[in-house]
Amino acid sequence: MSSILEVINSYSPFEQSLIGSAVFLFSSWLVRLIFKKAKNSGAHLFHEYSKIDVVKHTLHKEYINTNNMQFSTFGSSMALLHASRWVIKALLISVFFVGLSSILKGDWLYVVASWFSFNCILEANSWVKDSSSDECVSHVPEDVKNDIYNRLKPQLNEHVESGTNKTLKSDPVVEPAQ
């Protein structure tokens, strides 16, 4: 093992970067191949991950790739939401390890930058997770909750044609803060 490291150290930084990239590419490909084989083998661990594949397939087939503009917009929004969740998780992991590495090296400016970045990404994560439960805002005073909720909630307008009630249309009304 040490002889391999000596050989790699004898290369130029550019060649070392190419070797590192090749190893990273190969290991990523190998992990994806193993996951694919594990999913196809029916392992219980990957049962839920297989469900995600079906959800992605259905989302693209029935919603995104349709001629119905509303379905297409809804499907694209759902795909973007789920993709954003994965991107945020990846960023959190990356920033955490950059911060940890900076602590070990003693690069305190990077530690502070990582800490602020990590908190910003956590805030972004709070925007994409489901916060529709009333417990999420239980710490906010009632008058503040009611004021903001009344400004942001969709206003329902009833459309009446030929004496019959049609579907209610939701038009969000947002008033500027004063």
C-alpha cells in the first residue's frame, strides 16, 4: 500500500488530480451499480427506495410529460421540490465536512463561514419540509399568526354560471406589510 502512495506522490499535482477524479468516478459508478443490483434482488432495505423509483416514473409519465398544463406544472413543481430536498441534504453534508476539516486544520475563518453556511442551508431546508402542522407555529403569538395567515391564505371566489355553482377557484391575495 505504501508503495502505491509513493508512486502517486511522484506524479505531478495535475496527474494526481486526474487519478483522484478517476477513482471518484469509478467508486461512484460502483456504488450505483451495487444499489441497482440490491434493489433488483428484492432486499428489504431497498424496498422503500424501489417505491421512490415508481413514484418518479409515475410523476414523469402522468404529470410532467402530459399536454395538460396544470398537471405538467404540478408534476414539475413536485419533482423540483424533491430534487431540492436531495440537494439540500448534499449541501448540508458537504458543508459539515468542510467545517469539520477546517476545525482540524485550524482554519477558523472557514469554520465560521461553514457555520453560517450550514445554518443558511438548514433554513432553506425548513422551507421545503412540510410545516402545515399547527405545532410548527405554536410559539408565535395568536395575533401575529392571524395577521400573517389572513394576508397569505387563498381567497375563495365563487363562480356562478347559469344558476349552478361551479368549482371554487383559489386566488392567493398577498397584501404588502405595513
